Amino acid sequence: MAADRPPMSLPSAAAFPVLRWVLRVQLRALLGWGVALAAVSAMYVSFWPAMGDTAEMQALVDSMPEALVTAMGYEAIGSPAGYLESTVYALLAPILMLVFALGFGARLIAGEEEAGELELEATSTVGRTRLLLERYLALVLAVVWLAVLVGAVSLGLARALGMDIGTGPLLGATLGLLLLVLALGSVTFAVGAATGRRALALAVGAAVAVLAYVANALAPLLDDGAWLQRLSPFHWYLGNDPLNEGLGLPGAAALVVLALVSLVAAVVAYDRRDLGV
């Protein structure tokens, strides 16, 4: 969802000029994505009374191949936590948020550089590192905004529909979702900052996200596939069964480390290379 770009002006000396500029430009897109994500989450959570703990749902799951049930995480779909995880937290919300975050992360440096929109900022009194960090902060705030919407809609409807899901585990799962999307978005951001090529950044970020999802889904079907699953950021997020047990601290820490390593790599690479502006 592209936002209409207001006339460009030199960032002022006020606090966070680049961040404020990016958020101003992307406001409509952030609102649009927020409304869409909240609507999709609300729609699927609202299906629980009809599709949840029913004999028809269990019969449908029983009729599916065991490998498919395992890969899709449908083993516990008949419980409130299992249903919410299978439909929203392990599938729809990560996919939609990653589509946004990967595209946003690739555009923040590489896309703007290719379009010539970064030139004025790069030649202003705002230093390279500050420019990059403020643009990265825009990614952080955007992901937080979307994750908070998913959590708020899910918690509100779960309470309204009488779904037996603890507030703590649901908030933990929301935090894990935020960290997952931010970590993979940070990888895309780092590639864009290092190369100045939006398409390459998007391709690398998408490849990492898809491989991470596939590894987490299919590794349990392989003999001795546990080692492969442990390498997946999706497993770091979902491996502790967050909607029942809460977010696993080792997995959350691994996602934070991935985001921080990506950010450090972005700062170092961006500071050293020639900019295409």
C-alpha cells in the first residue's frame, strides 16, 4: 500500500528528523496495513465458535494426512490456544507482517537510494550512522504498531468469545511475533544498507523467511530433523508453544541477537561503502 509522497524538504535539526520524515511519508501505508491486519485477525478469531472445538473440525483434521497435520501445526487446533496459533499467530499474522516488513526494510535505504530520494538526507548535517539508525527505528516502530494491533484484536475477541487463553501467554506470543518479524525485516534492511540494491535485499530477506518457515514446518517429518528445526527463527518463536506456555526466553533472545547483528552489519557496511546518490 503505497503512500502519496509529500514534497521533499531538508530534514531539520529537531529531534529525530529522519524518523519523523519517514513516518510522515509512510503514515497512510501504516494505517492501511494496520486496518487490513486487524480485520484479517478479527475475522479468523471470530470463526472460533463455528470452527473451533467441534466434532466436524476434529473429523476434518483426522481425515488429513498426518504429515500435513504436523507441517501445518494442526495437532491442537481444537483447543482455543491451538486454534489461535494455527490460524493467526503461526500463519496469517507472520505472513502479512513479513510481507510488509520485508518490503519496508528493503525500501528504507536501498529503495530510497535507487530512487534518488536519499540524496538530500545523505548530504545534510545528519550523519550516515544517524540517518541509518533513524530509518531502522522507523522499521521497529512500524512492526511494533502492527504487532500491537494483532495482540489487541486477538485478546479482545478471545475474551468476548470466552476462549480460554491466558493473557500472559497471549502477550508473550505477540512479543514473539514482533521479534520474529523484526529479526527477518532487519536482515532485509541490512542487505539493502550494505548493497544499495532493493531487489537483492528483498530477495535475500524473502529467501531467509521462506527457508525458516519450511525448516520449522518440515523438519519434524525428517529423521533426525531436530537440528534443522533449531536453526529456524520460526522455531525460536513458536518452539515453546507460546500461547500455552508463554514465549521461550532462549528463542526470544536468539531473535533479538539476529536483529542486533543485522543492525550492526548494516551500520558498518553502510558507513564504508560509496552511496549511489
